[in-house]
Amino acid sequence: MDADHRSNRTSALIVTTLGSFLIPFMGSSINIALPAIGKEFGMNAILLSWVTTSYLLTVAIFLVPSGRIGDIYGRKRVFLYGFIIYTFSSFLSATSPSAFSLILFRTLQGIGASMTFSTGVAILTSVFPGGERGKVLGINVAAVYSGLSCGPILGGFLIHHFGWRTIFLFNLPFGLLVVFFTFWKLRGEWAEARGERFDLAGSILYGFVLGTMIYGFSLLPGIWGAFLILLSVAGTWAFIKLEIRLRNPVFDMNLLRKNRVFALSNLAALINYSATFAVSFLLSLYLQLIKGLSPQDAGMIMVSQPIVQAAFSPLAGRLSDRIEPRIVASTGMALTAIGLSLFIFLDGETATSFIVASLVLIGFGFALFSSPNTNAVMGSVERRFYGVASGILGTMRATGMMFSMGMVMLLFSLYIGRVQITPSHYVLFVKSVRVGFTIFAGLRLVGIFASLSRGRVR
């Protein structure tokens, strides 16, 4: 391999790794910041959850269309524009004068993040050969978890000493660095589907389905919530019928209908994130409200999970190059299920050491699952589907995160109501947290069977 080719691979790894670090850093920092944001803007529990959910919903809606646009017009171009949008919206979020404006700017941030999520892994898969794919995907996943690790520590420090707005400002110089590297150092373009038509109608219907479903979740148990979810189900049926008929659909149903490994690997990802994403949201509130810890101290406890994930993800990626990915990933799901089950016993007297040990177990299981599962997904499709495959996997991740938050919003609605979480609601809050972890552990058990049933990649 010549020096130029090797240099371009290095550049691709650098820009995607930086991007994979920054965006999760923002995600874990915002969880630590939620109590401070809620206090400043006087937000109730349901509205506060929309600071996270608005971002996730936008990511989920735009991931697959962004991946498809990248396949047609160029993945580097979409990645670059996505990071420009993400960095600019970080500045706007830092200057938000109200709860509504913050949620709006978080929505814009989600659009930029979706463009980088859907193309980053696709760029790596395009540049590196199959024998090295697990290794570089492991590095990429490790960057994700490093960002998650730094969020509670550095984000907690910034929030504690300088206020929650500084976590958005932290993104600016590093976002500009990613833009610089992508524009000046990453050479070439990857667009194996160039010349094919973009499915605008399918993209709009796809966004409608996801939007009505998640907003419906936030309105449960009210009648309008049930109506919107039923409307989303009807929209899903119409979307599938439309995509099957089209020659160049935004979401190629054949990838799910005729590719068992791809379909079940994505189902495993959906279940995985549905069962785990809200863990940090719930524990951030629990540690600060029930245990009375500062944002900085809560972050020091919560960081134990992503540190373990970051440490073991490269190893898990390399293992999936040698051992069948479904074995490694399924083992990880089983360990995470055990960790989630331990949190069912949370109460006001739970020892910090118990919380840390449970998070370490969840983190180790997550590391064993994530990069092998990504390797299985990307290794099961043709090159011209890399962007769509990456987008679909990202959508499963984001949709799972939304389902996770949707279940939390539903539990908050049932147990607490649309009020701020004050000391008079602490008993009900802890009860809703325990019920949530019971549901998450049960979901994880279902995910183990989906992961084992996917079949062999090699």
C-alpha cells in the first residue's frame, strides 16, 4: 500500500474518531446538566426530558435520509456539512434565552449529528479492508465511549464551576478542528450510488412515522398519545408499501427482508439501546436529587461505565475479526442484562460502591456488544449500501434511545405527573426508576435471543 493511501486512511480514522468523541461527549454532559437547566428555566419533568428527546428524535428522522444522500452525492461532503451544522448549533444552544429556544437549537444540533453519524462509519468501512474493519470500528466505538466518559467528568466540572452553557461552548474549537481536517486532509469521495434518485416522499413519510410515535409516547396515557401512536403504526404500513414499490427507496426493505444477519443485528441494536440509554438520564437525576451529590461528583460516579466501554471496545472489535460476532455480542448483552437487573434494588440508601460495580458490569457488556454488532451489520451488505446500512444502524440506535426516553416519560407521567421533581415527589421518583430498570432488564433478555438468532457472518 502506497504512502498516500495509508495517509488517507489515517486521516479518515482521525476525523471520524474526533467526531465520534465530540457528539457523545455532548450527550453525556447534557444529562449531568439537566437539573441545572430545569432549575434555570423552571421546566417540569416531561418538558425537561425533551431537551434530550428533541435531539434524539431529529437524529432518528434524518439518519437514513442522510446516509442515502451520502451514498448518492458523497459521504465526505455530507459528513463535512453535518459537522458545520453541529458546531454552529452548539453556539446557538450556549446562548439560549429560554427552554423553547434550547429545545429548538438541540433539534438543529440533531440534524448535524445525524449527517455525521450516518457517514462516519460508512467512510471507515469504505476506506479500510474487511480484515481491518473490526479493529478500526473498535477504535471508533472506543472514541464514542471516551466522549461518554469525559462528559460526566469534564462536563460535570464545567457545569459545577461555570454553568451548563459552557458544555456547548466546549464543542466549538474541536468542531472547527474536525471541519478543518475533513476539508483539508481527507482526500477523495465515496458515492457508490451516484446517479440514483433520492426518495423525498419516503423520507418525509419516514420522519412523520417516527415523529408521531415519539410525541405520542410523551402524551401517554392520554387519548391523544394513543391516537398518535396508532397513526404512526398506520404510517409505518404506508411507508413499507411505498418503499417496496420504488426502484431507489430511501430505506431498501430488501436489506431487512432478505438479509437475516443485517435484520437481526439491527434488531439487537434497537433492543440494546432501548434498554440502556435512559440509564444515564435516570442515574443523573437519582444521584443529584436523591443522594444530594453535585454535578461534578455525580459525573465521577457515572463515568465508570463509559470508561470500561472505551477500554474494552477495541479488544471486542479485534475479537469480532477472529470470532463470530454474534457470540461476542450476545455475551455482552447477557452481562448488561445482569447489570441492569441490579439497579432494580435502588433506594435512598443504596451504596455508591454498588452503583459503580453495576455500571462497570454494564459497561463491559456494552463494549462486547457494540463494535462486534457494528462489524456484523457493515460486513453483511454491498459497498453501495454502506451509507444506508450505517444510517439504518444509527437509526436503530437513535430510535432505541428514543424508546428508552419514551418509556421514562411514560413512567414519569404515570408516577409523578407534569411537575418539577421536588422532595415531595422523591418516593414516587425512586419507584418509577425501579420500574424502569425492571423493564430494561427484561428487554435485554429478549435482545440476547435476537442476537443469537442472526446467523453466521463468516
